[in-house]
Amino acid sequence: GSLVVNYPFDDDEQGIAVYSKSPDDAVFQTLALAYSKENAKMYQGSPCTDMYPTEYFPHGITNGAQWYNVPGGMQDWNYLHTNCFEVTIELGCVKYPRAEELPKYWVQNRRSLLQFMKQV
């Protein structure tokens, strides 16, 4: 897990971790930033220093392929084949938080979710 919003493309022609710009890159960045700006820890860009000390996401967002390459992912497939603008929101450093921690996730992401919906 991590705390970041990633946007297409998640894959590139070389199959390596490099920025893979979609035709709607500016729109995807705007959507991702709308979410991350409302989550202070995400927006800082270094949310999981205990687990990934060198990982840094400027303003809490990243191009998927620049982070790591995912060939054949749903995010890219939906964009290319259904014109669906999809981002992946990683909500925390721990993939499987304990049930009693879930209210904390709601508090951290409520404003982000509302801001994201306003983008429609």
C-alpha cells in the first residue's frame, strides 16, 4: 500500500518505470490533485517513510507507469476502450488495516472524496 493518487497510463511501450503520458494527462493530474490536496498527509508526498524511505510523490500524485509498470491494468483498459477516466487511490501504507482503524481513514479522506466528486 501507499498514500497516493495514480493516473494513466500505468504501462508504457518499453515496459519500464517511465512517465507514460496519456492524451488527457492534464485532466488526470487535475483530478488527482483535487483528491490529494484535501488529504494533508497524502499531499506532503512522503507518506510511508517507515516502509519506503525513498518513495516520494510530488503533491501526493503520480503517473502510474512512472511509479511502476502495470501492463494490461483496468485503469488503462477502461480509459482506452470505454473512455472512462479512472484513477487509482491508494489510501494507506498498510494494505489491510484493522477494523478499529477504519474511522481514521474516513476522517482523512472524507473531504478528498467530496472534492473529487465536485470535479464532475
